Amino acid sequence: MNRLLTNNSKKLGSLILLSFVIAGMIACQKKSSTQTNHASAANCESKASITYTVHVKPIMEASCTNCHNNSRRADGISLSDFTNTKDAFMNHNALCTVHQSGGCSPMPRMAAKLSDETITTLDCWVKQGCKE
């Protein structure tokens, strides 16, 4: 009897663990689809060849790197260089945060929302492949 209970407990534990894994995968899929939707919906016709160095870095320096720098790394994210910024926008839902969409922490915190023009620049940077 004890052996049967132990086996059932293990199966229940495995089922619960599997449920959490599946829920996490669904949540990640929703985040990446939100990210993709923002970028793909952007009208980039007037935004030829957006690059990190010319267009994105000045935005990050003006609005983000006081908190998201290599020393402080608020929420574990640095936006101080190309590699980290690209990672944040490709893998950590940064577009959702600057759009201040539902399901994301609005950024920048304790500051005005970025202008529509600035957000479109970031959308187009992602849409165009995050060029350096």
C-alpha cells in the first residue's frame, strides 16, 4: 500500500512539474509574439536603415542607462552596449515595456513614456534586424 502511495505521489509531482513547464513555455511564447507584433506592425518606410550606434544608443543613454547599466543592471538588464541592448530587445521583451503594453512593466519607470517617434525608431530597429 505504501509503495502504491509513493508511486502515485511521484506521478502527481511529475504532473505538477510538467504543468509548470508548459505554463512557462506558453508565457514565453506570448512574450515573444507581443515583441514580434510591435516590430512587425511598425511603419518603417520613412526609417531607412536604423542602427544601434546612430539611432538606438542615444535613446538608451538619454532614457535607460541611468538604471540599466553594467554596474546597476536594474531587473538584471544592461542597455549600455550593443550586445546587451540587442539581447534585451530580442529576448527580454523590451519593446513591450517601452510600448507600455499590458503584461509588461512600463519603462522608463518614474518618467514620461517615450515619444511615439522614439518608440517607432526602436520598433524599426528590431524589425530591420537590430543592426549595429
